[in-house]
Amino acid sequence: MKTFLIVLSLFASLNLSAKVVGVYDTTKKAERPYDSFLKAIADSKYIVLGEFHYDLAIQEAEGQIIQDVSALVPGASKNVMWEFLNVTDQPVVDKLFGEVVAGTLTSEEFILKTLGDQNAPYASVISATRDVKAGLIALNLPREQKQKVIKEGIQSIDPKLVPATHYLSGKNYYDRFVDSMGGHVPAEKIQSYYVAQCLVDSVMSDTAVKRKADLNFLVAGSFHTDFFDGTVEKIKKLDSAKLASVKIINLDSLSEEEIAAFETGDQTFGLYADYIVMVRGE
């Protein structure tokens, strides 16, 4: 609670982006000015933005971070890698994003054509990708392939979709996964769903490492990135280059106790990320 109040008191004095109202450095256990945070992560090969989906303030902050970090390394090649796009659709993504770059398609229209209007909050991420001249990389396994893994096993899908480095993550990730399912899945099916979950992490990490540029922003749901587990763990196993893990939270939807918990971490699982970026809506 004390940290939360300090963050609010610093709001007027920090050099902040339009949506970001505070940054907490979990290793140093202290607030960090936004400019300092940007400089600290700008030399990373991978910047993982762990998010809550469909939160306009969070998605706009992601776009702002992509732009602000990129401004610090203008000569670097860049990619923005996104969980919501399927790896099998990369040719379509390339074509449509090429139209965005050319100015014949808006970011909003790109979202509509690829994902539907329910994903409108992500237009700012697409616009930022265009503005910093980054490539747009699809990361995910298609839903129908995940469902096939759940129903028929991993051996039922095209082996080309299963990275050679695929493995099931450990007990902590499994325990969190079971807890997150909240009893919605029959006990006898939990393992099948977990295999599909871990395969998604493997596909995202394998794609990120194979398609990497000098600077790579990875936008994914925070369950895949929290506690340096899931996709983050697998990227680190594949590439020893510097990775900065960022969790973005919207203060408008959280209690003071929840905010403090994100900053201090969990007694069992540890710290959520290297940095907790706090945002507010308009």
C-alpha cells in the first residue's frame, strides 16, 4: 500500500508516457523513472510485454513502450511478435501489414481483417510496429491445432508444428495452470490441456528465437510470461541474449493490495517480472 501511494505522489514529477503512471523495479524493490526504465531495457534482445488482454490502456501503453524504446536504438532492426496471430498465417500477416506500411490499410482495418473488431484495442500496437519500421511476427499455434492436441494428442498434428525443443514445463507452471482452470476442465483432461498450453509456449519461443531481429518486442498474455516461466523460460533456454520481462497492469481495475502483490511477488512462485509497469485509462 505504501508503494502504491508513493507511485501516485510521483505521478506529476516523473517523465511519463501518455498511459504509464509508474514503473516498479522488482529486483531493486523501488520505483524507477520511466526514462530510466526505457534505458535499462533498450539493450535487451527480447522485451517481453506480459499483458492482460482487451484492456485499452494496457495495449496503448504497449504501443508507447515499443515506440519509446525504439527511439533509443534507431539503427537496430526490430520485430514485434504477437501471440494473437497464428504462425501458419504469416504470409497473410505479411501481405496485410505491408498494406498498413504502404498506407493503403489502417491499423484498425488490419485488426478487423485478421482478428475481428473485438481486438480493436490492439490497433495501437500495429501502429507502433509500423511507425518504428519493425516486422510483425505471428507467434501462436492455431486454435484448431490446439483442440486437436487436446482431443487426440500431440502426435495427431503435423510434426512440423512441434518444435524439436518442445518440452513440458515444471511443477510450478503446472500448479498455476491447474489453479487457473478453476475446475472448468474435468480432472482426466487437465494433462491434455496442459500439453497444449506448453506446446503454445514452445511454438512462441521457437518462433521468437528463429525470427529474431536486433530488438524484439513480444506481446503475450501474462500467464505465458509471469514468474519468468512458460514462454520466457523457453526463450532463455534457446538464447542466452538479454531478455527483459515486463508485466503491465491497469491500476483502475486493481485494489491497493493487488498492486502491492504484483510488486512484491508471490511466496511460492517468486517475482512476476523484472518490471511492473502501471497504467491508467483516460
